[in-house]
Amino acid sequence: MDILTGLLIWAAEAVTLAVLLFSRWYYEREPLYLSWGSGFAVHGIGAALVAMRGDIPDFVSIEIANTMVLAGIGLWAAGLMQLDRRPVEPYVGIPALIWIAGMFLDPVRGDFASRAILHHVAAMVGHAMIIGILLYHRGPPSITRRVFASVIGIQFFSCALIVLMVFIGRPDALVAASHSPWLYLPTAFVFVGSIVCGARLLTERSELSLKELARTDPLTGVLNRRGLLEEFYRSKGVDALDGSMIAFIQFDLDGFKQINDVYGHQAGDDVLSAFARIGAAAQRGRGSFGRMGGEEFASIIRVSDMVEAASIAEAIRSTLRRHPISVGEHRIAVTVSAGISLCSTKDADIDALLTAADKALYVSKTSGRDRTAVHTDQEIMIVPSTDFASPTPFAADPFEDISVSQQVASLKRIVVLSQ
């Protein structure tokens, strides 16, 4: 099989695969299918135009055709970025731009060997980009990605070998080039290997998405109860030997039923989502925040002592108190009560932490709500607060059950116990 026939066969295969990917994109609207389909379509049509050299104008079969072939490589790289849910970077256009820039040089434009070297060097840059995208990503390590990168590496070294052969042999036409088998044989292998690896990557991404759905609350986007428990065991396994503590902070929105009754369930959903954003932002990479169910949320976070845990809970509580939630034309004042339990990471037991945090939450509720309570081995103490300017619609008088002197004494006991 001569190289022109090989190019036409490859063009037919590429365009056929492009049609399949376009149909997948039509039904699922996933951008990666559009990028990959466009990549195969542009690459295939460009290869066909190269094979038609002599039957069509040289400008079309050389400048335009090779630009399309190299643009196809950039589109494949863009599809891989979209597979990883990353924004498409402008550098995917570098292979095609290398070719376009080189064609402005008269010595290159007028010499077949120089054009062939330029094309394959640009293709090597594109393949190197794809390898980099496959190997350097934010997700967990994947054997499929390494195999895929190895497959593309074969094409990379095939192009490097062709550059060397053309540089030595200096052919003056495509049909006279002795490197033909080194072009279409590796391409055929890489074509099949890429389809298999690409399909496997899509399967892995679907499996990962299903796992995330199983551990994520669909309304608020934060972890659900199952996800929080998984994060607890993961954190315990990683940090068991560093001497840190795990704090379990349980939150309960005050008067949430009244919010639903007065403003409607859509407003209630908006309040839940707004509080989830506040809680998740407060973690700062030190822990996990999730929805336990209904209006109850929880945080599992690594802390150095009891005071740090109380500070985090108070930051979330006071932030919600100071920022009424806008729902349509209404601004709803919302407060939250919190209960904290702690244990060393090494000895942490999730059932014991849940029970202790629930008892502390009960105390914060019965002590007037919109406050934080800490469960210790000796007692449950209310964390003193200084932001009670006025009572909220759904909370009792904040000083009805606990005086300022009691709060100050409680804080002193918390500090002593943490030390």
C-alpha cells in the first residue's frame, strides 16, 4: 500500500469516527465529543486533501491541508482538557501555528523536505501536549492514562524518526519518500489504541461521576451523610499519627420550619444552599462540610485544640447571623445553633463524636439558640459570643438562660481544658 492510499483510508476512518462523535455530542451535549469529533473531521479532511496533491491547487493540498491536520491534533488536546473538566488553554493551537509561521519562510515553503520536517516537528509538539495533559492532571493516578500516553508516545517517536529520515534522504515529493511505512503503520496502531484508551477514560469518568453523586447532596452540592463519613475515615487514616484532633461540629438551622411556612419551600431550599456555601468556605482545606439531612449540617475538621474548633463554629454562626439571605424580594434573617465534640485523631470514633455533638447541640438549642456549645469529658459549655445586638425572629432572648459572667467563665474553662 502506497502512502497516498494509506492517507485516503485514514481520512475515511477519521471522518467516520467524527460522525459517530458528533452524534454522541448531539444527544449528550458534552463539549469533549464536539472537540474530538471536530478533531477527527478536520484531521481526516486534511489528510484527504494531502492525498489529492496534483489534482487540486497546491495551496489547498499543502498550506490548508497541513494546517487542518495539525489543527486536528490541537482539537484532540482540547477534548482531553474538557474530559478533565478544565478550561481549554490557547496553547492547543501551537502545532498549527508552527506550520503557518514556517510557511512564511521561502526556503521552507519551496522545498518538500523542509515542509515535511516542519510538519512532523509541529506534530511532535502536538503529541507532546497530549502526553502532558494525560500525565499531569488533578485527578487520581490512572493506568489508562499512562497507557494512553505510551500509545501517543509511539506516534511521537515515529514522527521523530521520519524527521531524521527526511533530513538524511531529502526526498522531493510525497510519493518518492522512503518513510511511508513509518507514517501509516504507527498511525494505524495509535488510531486503534487511542479509541480503546479514550473509551476507557470516558468509562472511568462516568464511574467517578456516579461515585460523586452517591456522596453528594443534590440540593446544596456539599457532601451528604455518606460522604462525610467517608471523609472521616479517610482523615483518620491519613492523620492518625500526627497528634492532631478531629472536631465534629453539628449545625442546625433555627426555626427552619417557620421559614418554609412563611416564605415557601423554594425559599427554604435557597436558605439551605446559602448556608452550605458559608460552611464549605469556612473549611479552608482543613476539613469537610456536608448536609446530614433536613436542616442539619456537619463539619469534620482537623484542629489543634478545642478553642480552634469553637472559633470555626463561631465564624460560621456569626457570618450567617450578620448576612441575611436574599430570596426574591425578601431578606431572611437566619441563625444557626452548633454543637461540638472532639477527640484525638488516633482514638476518634464516629458514633461517639456524633452522640457527643448531638448532646452539645441540644444544649445550645435549649439555651436560647443561635449559639455554640462544646462537649467535654466533664461538661457541656456554651461558647461566649459578643455579637448579640438584638434578638432574631426565630430565637429567644440570647441572654435569657445564660449571663455574661457565665459566658466568660465558660470561655476560661474551655481554654484551660484545651491546654
